[in-house]
Amino acid sequence: MADRNLEKLADKIIKLTPDEGEQLALIIQAKLLPEMQRQRQGLLEQQQTMNPQMARMGQRPGGNMPMPTSRDAARQGLLQWKQKSLRK
């Protein structure tokens, strides 16, 4: 009986117009999103408890340092260039 219901459902899905198919996709996505977020959070927590070093890999050393500005990056580039030229 469940097979027959699933077959009827498949027939209905196949006969959807493109707009109806798009709406169905949005509805399914909206219903699955909380579960996907819960799974992602669970995997992240599992990863952090299993290997704290791996969990820290995406973080900056020294905690919450501000992102460098383009001026900082340029200054750092000039310092590296100057050090290379002094070595020659």
C-alpha cells in the first residue's frame, strides 16, 4: 500500500509545472534547513571535542586580532621586499 502511495506521489511530482516544481523545492528546502543546520552544528561540536587543534586551525593566532588593512599589507610587502634586497 505504501508503494502505491509513493507511486502516486511520484506521478504528481512529475506532472508539476516548472513554477510548481520551484515552489515545491523551496518548501522542501525550508523544511530541511533546520535539520541541516542542526547536523552541521553537531558535526562542528564533534570535531571540536575530538581534536581541539583542528578546531583552532581556522582561527587567527593570538585571539581576536583585527584584520589587516590594505595599508598594513602593503607595509608588510615592502618590509619583505627590503629584507630580500638586503640579503643579496
